[in-house]
Amino acid sequence: MTIENMKKVDWEKIKAFFDIKTEEGFTMKGFKLVEGVNGMFAGFPSQKGKDNEYHDTIWADREIKDHVSSLAVKAYEADDDGIV
């Protein structure tokens, strides 16, 4: 799994948007890197429902979510292009 197309932003808690490409060749779009109380983590893609709440459109186990967060933080810190 690799991080692709990371775009840094400075929107309060959101620090970047990015896509993920799997080893099988699937690309999943719409992830975000969020600055939380306990550090940065990957927010998974979501859509606003009829109840005006946001619901994840991609589900993953905690282990996968933690792995994605780790990859995203490393990519964010390694990228020296600056904030867009």
C-alpha cells in the first residue's frame, strides 16, 4: 500500500488530502490527514447522509487504519513541498 497525490492544506484540523494505491492496483481516493488531540491520523473517505451526518464509504479494521495513518504521517513529514 502506498500514499499517492498528497496535497497539503491548512484547514484547521485537516492537514492534507491523499489517495491510497494497493498492491493489487486499486486506487482509493478521498483520504485526509487530520490533526487530532492525540496526534495526526488518517480520516477515511465519507459522504454526508440524509441525516446530515458523515458516514465512512470505506471500511477497514483498526490494524489497517493504524497502518494507513502511519504511512500518511510519514509521507506528510517527508514531503517538503510546503503547504498548498
